[in-house]
Amino acid sequence: TLCTAAEVMMDKGAVAVYGCCTHPVFSGPAIERLSKAPFKEIIITNTIPLPQEKNLPNMKVLSVAPLIGEAILRIHEDLSVSKLFEE
């Protein structure tokens, strides 16, 4: 669905399309489909290990370490963790 949506957006005149994923399992034909899709960049988190063979040139991996570290600190200091997710 994500790949099809990217194709439709490009067909409708989008200049660039970005994809994102929190837990990059990428099972079955996912990597093949993503590699053929017109994504300028695919942004993923490092919440699970991504095998090297599933890494694509247009993938950017974001670390969740700062967020988890701040959550631990806030818990330790009895501060609000939910504040991390407010604008």
C-alpha cells in the first residue's frame, strides 16, 4: 500500500515522496517493492536491527536512543514522560 500510494502521488504531480516506518521488519517482497518505488527517502528507526541485505541506498536510520534516554531520566527524576510527545 505504501509503495502504491507513492506511485499515485508521483503520477499526480508530487515533486518528492518520503516513506517512514517505525519497526522495519520488511518481510516477504517488501525490500524488492521498496527498491522499485519512487521514494526520495525512506526513514526508519532502529527499534529492531535491520539486516545489511535489507538496507537500501535511500534509507535513513534514526536512532531512538535519545528519546529512550530522556524517558529513563524523566522516570528517575519523577518528571512527566508524556511531555516528550507534546508539541
